[in-house]
Amino acid sequence: MLTAGLCWVPLLLALGVGSGSSGGDSGRRRLLAAKVNKHKPWIETSYHGVITENNDTVILDPPLVALDKDAPVPFAGEICAFKIHGQELPFEAVVLNKTSGEGRLRAKSPIDCELQKEYTFIIQAYDCGTGPRETAWKKSHKAVVHIQVKDVNEFAPTFKEPAYKAIVTEGKIYDSILQVEAIDEDCSPQYSQICNYEIVTTDVPFAIDRNGNVRNTEKLSYDKQHQYEILVTAYDCGQKPAAQDTLVQVDVKPVCKPGWQDWTKRIEYQPGSGSVPLFPSIHLETCDGAVSSIQITTELQTNYIGKGCDRETYSEKSLQKLCGASSGIIDLLPSPSAATNWTTGLLVDSSEMIFKFDGRQGAKIPDGVVPKNLTDQFTITMWMKHGPSPGVRAEKETILCNSDKTEMNRHHYALYVHNCRLVFLLRKDFDQADTFRPAEFHWKLDQICDKEWHYYVINVEFPVVTLYLDGATYEPYLVTNDWPIHPSHIAMQLTVGACWQGGEVTKPRFAQFFHGSLASLTIRPGKMDSQKVISCLQACKEGLDINSLESLGQGIKYHFNPSQSVLVMEGDDIGNINRALQKVSYINSRQFPTAGVRRLKVSSKVQCFGEDVCISIPDMDAYVMVLQAVEPQITLHGTDRFWRPAAQFESTRGVILFPDIKIVSTFTKAEAPSDLKTTAPKSAVLEEMLHNLDFCDILVLGGDLDPRQECLELNHSELHQRHLDATNSTAGYSIYGVGSMSRYEQVLRHIHYRNWHPATLESRRFRVKCSELNGRYTSNEFNLEVSVLHEVRVSDSEHINHLIAQPPFLQSVHHPESQTSIQHSSVVPSIATVVIIISVCMLVFVVAMGVYRVRIAHQHFIQETEAAKEAEMDWDDSALTITVNPMEKHGAPGRGEEETEEEEEEEEEAEEDSSSSSESEGSDEEEEEGAGRGRHGQSGARQAQLEWDDSTLPY
């Protein structure tokens, strides 16, 4: 330590410390300041706070206190600020005492629990630097602050319905006649939950429980009273009553009244349950009426769910591939992305795959997306929901239009709606025959303006054009001929939702806007869809079903509509009708169906013997509640960091990035306790599940790829064998298409990275993320870092030059020729002896230092290898050679001791830094990068001593 202290003297003199100059004073102050403010402030790693809404005081646990090891040194050991990281946070942190480091967290504006129940943000403490005018504050690690907002009972319960109505049969005791429900807008469970209901009206034969179920306490009589009206109030768990009571009206009906009996209004459907009966115990009460036949119509209403029939699954391109359609489909309304940005400004209706056009928007399809000249065979597909156009003289509403971009206003082909007619325009170019040709094809159908979703396919095989609407074929009722278009050099513009008018106007603009919703608008040049593919694309994923057709009986006639949303059954025996309706079920074939309500309506038409009076059966209104599917947790895991030699990056095969990547999907399942007598809560277990994926993205982190020296590659046969597609760019690699998780695993394991100039590369980082159902379920972000093992070689000539170089203290001695032989004989042996002795000493010293450095390098290598194994790092199995030049650092006398002393000081500083860094693990990325650069600097100095060679490893 004395020697180390003496080494500071020339350093301080070099910096001017101790001189009378102003430069020396400033240098001394900077050096002393750096010596004073050595430590960062320290705070806890996490804080939990509570604040009452509409209050500004935050109670933190533990209290906000920052400490600094530089205390009691002024400024360096004091705390000057607490800073909060986050956008638009209604909190601020203030320093109460700089010396003790006490701080306080308070709200800048009133806090409302109903708007946000909790806040989480990052806070850091800053010391006062090195002086009052210095700005070089040191900051602590980042601490997480989690604040919960304590609720105040502001809101009173309110009933969902202003009035409730139920019908009961006289002479029966009901467990529940109906259920009232109130809600509370407070945010906490204590004040937002309804704890009790109470009947306000006195002397009524009814009671209500805590869940709002109203029941009768005695048998009711139709003759005594036809109707009861009672008032019900609700209390939240803070005992605050409802602001307004609700009215419950109970109608008493006679004992016998024709209608359907023993059915429930709500039918729950668990995804994956297959076919579930809707009315397993239903039967018809005719009150001894003479019924000759009955017709029952059961209708499942799902039109309000996206495109209806729970069709919102994958993209249209993926669906067409699943249905066996030919390749080459072009999606004209894809989900907005960087590559498909023409749909970014369009309105989205209920999902990213459905676009709503309000009569003011249109989208330009970029050039090159669709071929300019379509052949005589192509197909246009779309989902459309459209209503009647306003006004008597409605304008054309363009769905798809290809028109002149400038000068003229010719429409080459277009698809539009006009007065609830679908029109397809196709103007052929002029060739040898200048004759009339079919140009406009008209269809007049009620579905075009019924405000419901329908699937349209226009198959063109000129001069024949066929429309498929929901799988049914329709021929045009009108075909109009026109002259062909003469050729020109005017560019064309393809648009969606409106038509581009580039000529005949002062300023080009959109015209003939569309009003309605569109989805899955595609065009396939040169191909035609088959009837089987069209039926598959428009097929429902949910619908009505019959469990057992054999058990219906021969006396029952039934008929399904194409989408199986309407079932009509007819029979003349009441018993057979009851059994037939009990077999009607609901089925949803999706693995992850859209949760929510599916309304059911059952209407009945009865014919009686005789033409006098027949009974009337009231309609049944029920609904299927599709429960939320099990949420899959998609997890990617594998080797996340490894090293490879530079030669592998340069090879034609490159470096395989994800050789052992694994895709696993799990869900949480509650497991019942094994001992039935215990009341312990159910334990949660993870179970694996199998499902498809529709895309995986490999993103390049830290800057895009340079196509001049690096790329990501994948053999196309790997994709085609697994029926997947991919796009490649400098930002990464995207694999898409509906396929199993194992298929995606196999493809990801064949992606390799190449770099033609790895000498300039230290490492590359990549990120993988996968999706199911167009991003509805996404995986974790799997990060991978690939580093290059650089090879440094020193030529043999350099080693030889170092070994034969004369030491600087050995000088050549020149003697004049006039000297005697005696002088030569007396001088030369003495000089030779000295030179030999010195050479032997130097050789021994050099060999000893070489062996010492080889052992040190060997120990470093073993330590790094063990650390790599503990971190499960994948090292390349090629050999490793360490070549040591023992003369490289010992060319000058006394140099080794100075370096040894400096290294000891650096190691001591590194130990201090490591101890402080262990206390501030949450430091920001800038500090980590700075520390990384420092480490690289030290490793660079050590690399000057060691030459690495990956060819062989001798020990």
C-alpha cells in the first residue's frame, strides 16, 4: 500500500495538484470531488402505500428514506431529490430533510378510486452531488412503488332494471320466482358489493334472500289476487341503501295454462363440451286441448357476434388455406401493420379484421399488391353487412374499384351496391375484335340490404360471372354489354370503400363512398374457388344440433337452414314433439369460442281438431351463455445465450439460432383436495394443452440487419412441408399460417443467422413471440443473445523478433582497428561472459513470467467455463488455444511493477464498485451500458496479453 501511495505523487504532479496555478486548483477540486462523492444513495427496493380517495397523503410502508454512505460529507452525503418515473402520474415526491434523507410521497391532484384503484411506478433518490453548483448528482437504484387507493362509500346501490316482472302458477311454492340485481359504482369490494336485499312493502307473502331471489312464503291463489306489486331495496356492504327502490310485479296465473313447461331461460355452455341439450326436460302443456299437429321453430341468434356464427378466428388467408383453397390469395383489407399500412386510417368495427365504412373513407391499395392485368379467371371474396341506402335516388356505393389514376375517369373493374343491387363491372381492354362484350352483371337480392353479415364470392370465368351468397349460387338477372376500353398509358388506382376519380375534376378525389361493414375482402388472380371451399369458408362454427336423429321417431319432420341457426320440426304427437325438442342441442366447434350470450327463440304453431278455437302457445325466449374458454399460457423456452466462433457465422449454413426451442401451452386447473373431509382450498395445477398457432415473429433487437453483411435464412422446403408461409426483412423474420405448435417448433429450429463480416460483431440479440387467434393469445417474449468468439493470431516472426531483440541496456561496443590483439583477447571474453550471464538471466525471467501468465490465463479460462456452465450457456465444442507472448509486456525495465500496482488498485476499486452495485441492482440501462464499456476496456488490456485461438486446447 505504501508503494501504491507513492505512485499517486507523479500522478498528482501531472495533474497539477500542489501547484499554484488555477489549472492545478481546478484539477485538485475535481479529483477531491470524485474522491468525496463515491457512493450512490440507497433506498428500499419496493414500497407499498395507501391513499384515501380525494386525499393527498400517501402512507408508505416502509417510510421513504434515502441513505448515502458519503454522509456526513456535505452535498455528497445529502439527499437532494426523489424522482418518479412514469407518464401522467398524479404523485410527487419531496425531500423533508436532506441530511436524514427523509422524504414524503403525496398526490398532486385528487385521487378517484373509481377511475383507478392502484398505481405502480418507479422512484429514485438523488444525492446533492459535489457542491451547490454541481449537477453531477448520483442516483440510487430504481425502487418499485405500489399504491392502493382506499375507497370511500360515495355511491348508493342502483338496480339494473327499474322494474321486474314474473308469472307464477297458483298453488305452488317457488324456491325462486325471479332475481333482482343491483350494482354499486364504488371500487372496493366492501362498498361495491351488494350484501343484502330487503322487501320494503309490508304484509306481502314474499321473501327475498341475499342474492336477490324473490320467493313466495305461501301458496298463492288466482281468485284471491291476480297481481302483487312489491318494492325492493338493496344495501351495499357499507349498509348504504339503494337510491331508488325497484318494483317487482308478480302475476298469478291459473293452475293450467297452455305452454312449455320445465325449461330454463339460461343455458350455460362450457367450451369443449361438444353438443349440449338446450331443453332436456321440456314438455308442452295443452290443458287437455285437442291438438292435431304442432310446428316448432327454434332460432339461434348470433348475428351480433362479429361476422356471426362465431367466425372470427384466423385471417382470411389462413382460413382459405385451411379450407383447401389455391394459393395466391391477396388480402385487400388486412389488419393494419407496418407492411400493410393502407388500412391504418380505416374505422374498425368490433375487431381488427372488420372495417366499418361511414361514407367518408376510402383506402388506396398500393401499386404492385394486385396485378394490373387480371386474366379471364379470378375470384373476389368478402364478408359484407349492408343496409338500405338513405334517400330516394341512392348513389353508387363502391366496394372495390380499379380506375384511372389521372387524366381520365374510366373504371376498368369495380364491385358496388346500387339501390340494394349488387353490380360487378368488368371492362375488357381492346384487342383485335372491337365488339360489344358483357360488362355489367347485376344481382337483386334481399340479403344485400338486410343489415346482416353475408359471405359473397364472385367467380369470374369470362364471359360467365357467378355469385355465391352464403354458399348458394345466384346467376345475374341482368347483364349489360359495352364497348371495350382502348389501351392507354394511364396508370390505374385500385381502391376499397370508394372509387378514385382522377380525371374530369379539378382535383382528384374519392367518390361513390360505401356505407356498411366489410371484412376478408380478397382477390385471387387466375384461380377459381370450388363449391367445397366456398362452403367451408362461410360455414358456421356454432349452431343448433340434434343429439340423436334415430330417436326422433318416424312421425317427426325436421329441417335445418344452411348455417344451422334455424331448426323447424313438425309432428302430430305431443309426446314425440316433446322428445324431439329435448334432443335439440347447441354446439360450438371452436376450441376458444367467443364468450357471451346467444339468444334463443322458440315459437310454436298449433293446429287443433275442429276449426273453432285452438290453444295459443307463448314463445320461449332463452339464451345460451357461452362461458370464457380456458386461457392458454403459451411459453417459449430454450437456450437464451451462447457463443460461436466467427467461422461458423461466415459459413453457408450460418449459426442455428434456436436449436432447442420448445413451445408449451398450459392452463391452470383447480384440483380438488384428496381428503373429502378437509375443507382446505383447492390447489391449482398446470396442465398442458394442444392448440394451433397462427404466427411467430423473430425480431432483431439493437438495430436492423445490414443486408450487405448479415441475414436471417430459412429453407423454404421447411415451410412448405408444414404448410406455413414467411416474410423476411431487415427487422426480422415472420412465420405465419395456421399450424400446430410442433410445426412451429420445427420451423424455428431451422432458422439460421449468417454474417459475412463477423470481425466487427460482438453479439446479436433476437426476440421471438408467437400468437394464436390473430393475437388474442400471445406467448412470452423469448430473448436470445448470440456472441462471437473472436480469434486473435500473432505471427511467428513477431515472436522471434521479440525473443532476439536486444535489451535497451545492452549497447554495441565499437573498437578502433589500431587496438592490439592483447586488448581484444582481454576485452572480448569479459564482454561475452557478461552478455551470456545477462542473457541466461533474462531467459530464465522470461520463461518464469510466461509460465506464470499461462497459469493465470488457464485459471481465468476455467473460471469463465464454470460460470458459463452454471448459466447454462452453450459453448461451441471446438478447441481453444492460448498463446502467450512472454516478452510483450516486459520490454521496458520497471514496467511490470507499475502495471502490477495499477492492477491491484483497479481490483480494489472494482471490489468497491461491485459491493455498491450489489446494493443497486435496479440501476438503469445507461449505467449498465457504461459499466459494460468499462469492463470491455479492462478485458481489452488483458487481451493484449493473451492471444486466443479456437483450433486446439493443449490443457
